[in-house]
Amino acid sequence: DVKVTQSSRYLVKRTGEKVFLECVQDMDHENMFWYRQDPGLGLRLIYFSYDVKMKEKGDIPEGYSVSREKKERFSLILESASTNQTSMYLCASSLGWSPGQGSSYEQYFGPGTRLTVT
Amino acid sequence: SQELEQSPQSLIVQEGKNLTINCTSSKTLYGLYWYKQKYGEGLIFLMMLQKGGEEKSHEKITAKLDEKKQQSSLHITASQPSHAGIYLCGALGNFNKFYFGSGTKLNVKP
């Protein structure tokens, strides 16, 4: 089974702090994603990565950065946490992109990190 | 941009009743994914549909994709409390971005 783990289930940080959220997958997936989930807004893509050291902006990248130094690890960084970044953060990974691969590119999700910025 | 609209936003049903959740896309879908999320946890993949008219079932959950590949439905037969959670549809959009609907909260009353 694919396993995606996130470093913390719950995190409380202060405004202005630098925050690191870690995500690790154990299935050699090429693609990794960071989402935030907020009531009424659903899941919104922050950043994704399709290869080591590669990253692409999602729909809401402002205030965030990412790092992917190793294939299995994708980190989300809040450079200076703000209260509007209080949210549930979900990491996911998937195998590939091509529609021809059928179900190979469904995303597997970690358990989420609930971040509160005070 | 790809938009996925889900309806209803929330649903409360009596145990044993059937229910349907809909997901509508503004564009033709290359693949439509259904996920379930238990409250406060990550998403669990349920099914993927690719072909127009395709239908898949897993236990008491059936998902269909219409011929035009712009609408999908998720049907639960004889609902149980274990079906409670948030159901989300997702799809691959332009530039390899993955989009999700806003979700449908399902509560099943024993």
C-alpha cells in the first residue's frame, strides 16, 4: 500500500514564525502536491512537483514556498506565518500524468496537518 | 480554469436509504476521481472514471460518468453510518493541475 506521511497532525505557530511542513511518500511517486483545505473553499492547490528539484505553482502559492531535494520528500514552507494561513494542509503523491496510464495517477493523500497560527 | 461543482453541499439521510451526489465540470473531463474524506483526516481514493458512459462499483458505491464526460454521479445504496464523511470529486485540468470540487458532507443517521 502507498503510504504518505506528514510530519505533524496538529501544529500551533505564532505570527511571523517560519513553518516547515514535511511530507514523505514511500512508493517512488514522481508527483507530489500540497493543498490547503478550508470550509466552503474545498481543496486548493498550493504547489506541486513532478520531479526532484522541480516545482510548479498551483492556484494559491503566495506566502508559501516548497522544496524537493529527494524524490520521496516534499516540504512546504511558510516563510512568515500569518493568521490567514490557519488551515488544514494536505500532502498527496501520484505516479504519473498520462491519461493513457489509466488509474496510475490517482493521488494518495497523507492524514493532513491542522495548522493554527495565532 | 477547470471548475467542478458538487451538489448537494450537505446531505443527511436515514440509515438504509439511497443517495446520490453529483459533480459537474465546466469542461470535458479526461478523468474524474472520487474521494472520501473522514472528518479531520486525509482523502481516500474511491474510483476513477475515464470513458464516457463508464460506470464502476465498489461495495455499495456506484459512480457513473456521462457520455459527454462533463458530469459524474456517485450513488450509495442502503447507506450505513460508515458511509459518513465528505465526498469530493477531482479532475486533472490544464497544465497538469488537479482540481477538486468543494465536497459534499454526508451524515447517516442510525
